[in-house]
Amino acid sequence: MVNRKVSLLAFAILTIILTGCTEKLPTTYDGDAKIELMAVWDTSTVEGITTYIPLKNAKVILSSEYGISVRTTDENGKMLISGLPSSTYSISVRMPHPLDENILLVGSVRDREITTGKVFTDTVIAKPISSTGISINEIYASGPVNSIFYFYDQFIELYNASDSVKYVDGMLVMRVSGNNEGGKGPGADEGDDGDIDGVTYAFKFPGNPGEHNYPFYPKTFLILAQDAVNHKNTVSASIDLSNASWEFYNQFSANDIDNPNVPNLINVRADKTVDFMINLSSDVIVVSSGVDSNWVDGIDISTVIDGVEYQSSLTVSKTIDNRVDRGFVLSPPKYGGQSMQRREPGADANDATLDWEIIPKPTPGYQ
């Protein structure tokens, strides 16, 4: 009897094994999606007719929840990428204009659902974008490699991409991290009345908008240092900002550092008695003309010169108003010594997700 039960059990196990062996293996796996891309330049604005020229050896930037990668088109303006996981992708193609270094050819497609086993085919049409003004070019927020939580070497870099002298008199540099409780979030137009709400810090260049006392020369950088000192003296892995262009100085603070050799941006909020500090991994930075300086009811979007949001993950929701920027920058880890910078100086296609990249170390005053 026992032997009979053992035999039946063995037969059942063998049947299960044999049955399982006859099942078909999956024919696809997540990571088998493909993108076939054709990148062309619409030259109709140059020649007066619609003409498309392939963008050969152009930079292609892919962004998804899995990160950002950079590829290149071939000699015919084509690119094939395989082995991609299913996700929502945004793609940007960009290259310098062959006749004018001040112009960038940019084409983008956003939020394309690409799934395993499928081939996504599209043509990206690039058009010229002129670099004609002041923009935020680099944000160093993460702090150097250190074990003492030192991040006072933060700086914001501006770039004048135009061919003419600009003036920074009266301009405002702001951290916009309010609107977190029940609102639309940092950098949003909370009341739908055409302004950015939630200004937490606001520092001002000397003078008034429209004056011409503080020039910003063409194709040059301005480094706005939290503290304009040699931070290497505290953390060897840090940077020297003692020769910064400007320094954030809070005149309402009893102990804020003030380098007498570096001109100051001064605090316009008497209720803030600390230095201009930005979050190490997520924040919104806005530069405006200063024509609207009433931060209490929001800064008029029409006065915004540039604004950038950065976040530690590509899967979070963007909060900065689309009229300021349609994306956000992926930020580096805290205390890793890395920085965030535009891929090309002053090149602003109004999509920070694709316009910016993480760089190995800060580059104050150069790129």
C-alpha cells in the first residue's frame, strides 16, 4: 500500500514537470523597445521655402524615468536605439547652426509612450533658437565631497549669450520654494493671475531696472557666490570663490560673510536673517528684471528673465510654470561635488530636462 502511494506521488510529480516543460517561453522581455529617429533641419526661414536638411552627427538626448542618455545621429541624420525598457520618453535633437555660433538648432518630442516589442518611429524637425540674452547657466547646490555637511560653497552662474552689453542694475535673484502646503508647488502661478508665487529668498543687484551702472559683457559669465571666499580652506574638495563676480550678502544678518573685494547682492526681505541658501537636491531659482519687486503677491511672469527648477528624481511632478520652463533639471546627489549646467552656454530651449546636464565638478566662470 505504501509503495503504491509512493508510485502515485512520483507519477504526479513527473506529470507536473513534463507539463511545465511543454509551456512556451516568453518571446519578449521588458527592455526590447526600439526608437528609429530621423532628424532634419527646417531651413524655410533661411531660404523662404520649406526645405529639410538631415542633421548629421547631431546630439540626441533621451529622458525617461530611467535617466538621461546622450546619443548621436549618423551621417544621414538617422539614429536607431534598441534594448530600451518600456517608459514615457522625451527626445531632443540639437546641434550648432553651421553658419552662426549664436544659434542652436533644436527639435524635440515629449512624452512618447514606448513599449517593449514595439518600434517607435518619428521625424524630429529642428528649428533655430537664438541665444539673445541673459540666462542661468550653472547651479552648484550639492556641496563638495565631505563628512561635515558643508555646502556653503554654493553658487549660481549667469551667462550673457548675446552680442551686446546687458545691465544687471536692479535685477532680482530669488529662491522660490513656497506653495508647498495645499498649493500648486514651487514656481507655480498659485492664483492664476500671471505671477510666480512662493518667493522665499530675494536678493537684489544694486541700482534700479533700466539704469546702466553694472554692465554684463557679451559671452561672459557672472558668478553669484553664497560666500565669496576660498572654500578649500575649510574643505579641500571644495572650490575657490574668492574672485566671484558678486556675493549674496544679507545686511540683516549679524554674522554673514562679506568679502570687501566682491560687490554685493543685498537682501530685500527684512524678515529673512540668514544667507542666500538653496536646497541641495530640489529647488526653483528665478532671475527677474526687478521691475516687479513686490514678492508678497508674486513676481510678474512677464518680468522673469529665466527660471530653473531642479529635482533629485525624474519621476516627480514639475511645478514651475510652463511659461518659465517646460521641464526640470535632474540634480546630482548631496555632497557629491557635482554640479548642474546647460549643455551649451546660454542655450535655452525652454525645457530644462533636455537643456541641462550633470557635470563632474563645478565650473564657475567657464564651460
